[in-house]
Amino acid sequence: MSLPDGWELSASAFNLTPEIVRAERTASDLTASLVERGIASAIELELGQMSRDYPEPSLAGLSAFRERLAQHGGRVSIVGVSLDEFVGGRRRSDAERRAFLEPQLRAAAAAGATGVRLPIGQAGALLDGLIPLLEDLDLVLYEEIQGHQTPTDPVAAPAYARVAELDTPHVRLLLDISLLMPALPVTYLDHVERAGLSPVLVRRLRDDWRDPGTHAAVVDELRAGRVPGTMHALFMDLLVRFGRSHVDDLREVLPLIGGIHLKFWDLDDADARISQPIRDVGRALRDVGYRGTLCSEWGGQEWLDDDPWDMTVRHLSLAAGILSDPVTDAASPLEKARTR
């Protein structure tokens, strides 16, 4: 079995963030290792990690990096860029925002990328004016959706509508499957329980993640000041990074999706909490004739200390097995329970 035509598994340099922060090797060397070790032939870069002169990185340096990957049969797929909204305590004007972003787009092109990635809605008023530059550089601007950013989310909804209205192949959505979590990561639940989160809430998080009432319980816990100070950052994942939707909630926007992040947190697939979203997305993408990358992105480094290369290899192996199976509509026990 093999992946459908036009699909390509890739790996994100974000997976190596702890090693990049440790700085025992350069960010370029660490990022290139994903290709040089044979883990993936297509990789996503985080431009802010790669370049000391960010946000105006050396085009020559990125061109050299492109050649380095090519020598091992590799390439850059998508580059994560950013928009710093403030300077000197004030909000940047649209002209200043474009001036901040444009060098990053040129850097992505120098690296040989097919696209760049921003959080959904962040480009905002810049989108129309960027399209000619994106066309000239032959880049796609991917607006990334994750966590709770569904098409019905009142904050994200206008940005979804704008992508559809523009109707250009140079502006697409990128789906991070953290939006589609049927259950929370086992290791996360164990970690917050040990850190002192209320046993009642932990039990609810374990058993009823997709129950709308669970979100209200999470908000109540935070407002009541019952979250231990040492775990505030991890607790916010419940409100920002972890979603509870199903792929059917995305049905109308699937044709707008040009990139996929196969986000994973750990490799404990209890109750198919890792494999089911991949299977669901695979089925949906086949239905709409998707073509593009499906990138392994590890988010559990926030509370785990596992080897990132090993985690990426094992996750890619799992994803390849699921996505290469044409019988993607075989419902898991979890999905059957959801539809009863």
C-alpha cells in the first residue's frame, strides 16, 4: 500500500525545539538532520528558529540550506513565518506589518518552499495586497486552523470567509488536527493530575472531553483560581491548543485546505485518540481530491522529554500505515460510540 497520488508525508523542525533551545548544534544542522537521517524528504521550517537575523534572514544562507537538503534528496515544504504586531509599545501600521512580513516571504522562496504559514486571520487587511507578491514568488500563504478555531468560531469565521471569497490557489487553509481531538493525551492527563489539578476536573477531562459542558468546567476552574500556578501554561492548552471537533464540522471548508499538520502529543493511542483523527482526515481528504503535505508535528515536548527524532519516526510510521490504507471509512470503536 502507498499514499494516494499527490500526498506527501513531511516532518516539522518544530519537533526539535528542545534541541534547538539547548543549542549544542546549530539550528540549521538540527533541522537538516530530519532529511540527513532519512526521516523525511520534505520538512517544514520555523524561520524564527533558523535565522539569527530574523525577520530579514540571509537569502544566501537559506539558498545554501536548500542546496544542502537537495544533496540528500530533501526539500523545504512550508515555512512558518510571523507578524510582530507591535513596535515601541504601539501597534504597527499595515505598511509596517507588510515590511515585517515581506522579507520572510522572500526568504521562504530562497529556501525553495512551496508556501508559508500564519495563524488564521493574522494577515488580515494585508491579504489582497500580498497576492501579487505570492504569485511572483510562487508561494501559497497558508492560514493555519487549530485548537478551537472551527468555521463557527466567531473570531475565526470571518477569516474563513475571506479565504473562500479570495478564491485563489495562493491563499489556502492549513488544518492542524489538534482541532479534531476525540480525547486528551494520556501523558498530559497524567501530568496535570500529578501537578495537583482537581481530581474531579481530571476525571471529567479523561471521560468527557468532547462534552460541551467540559469546556465550561475548565473555564470555571480557571476563574475560581483553583489552577496551581506551576501549571498555568499547560492548563491553557485546554482553552487554546486542544480542540474537540469532528472532521464533519469542516466539511464545507475541506476544498480550501492545502496543508495538513498531523499534530500529536504523545504516542499512547489508547482508544484510538491518535489514530482516529488521522483516519478521519484521510477519508475526508480522499473525498475532496486533496494534494499536499501531511506534516508530523510534535506538541508534547512541553511536558515530555522524549527523543524528538525517535518520536517523529514512530509517528510518521503510524501515520503512513493509516493513510496508505484505502479502507479509511472503517469506523473505530470510538467513532461508533460517537454516532450512537
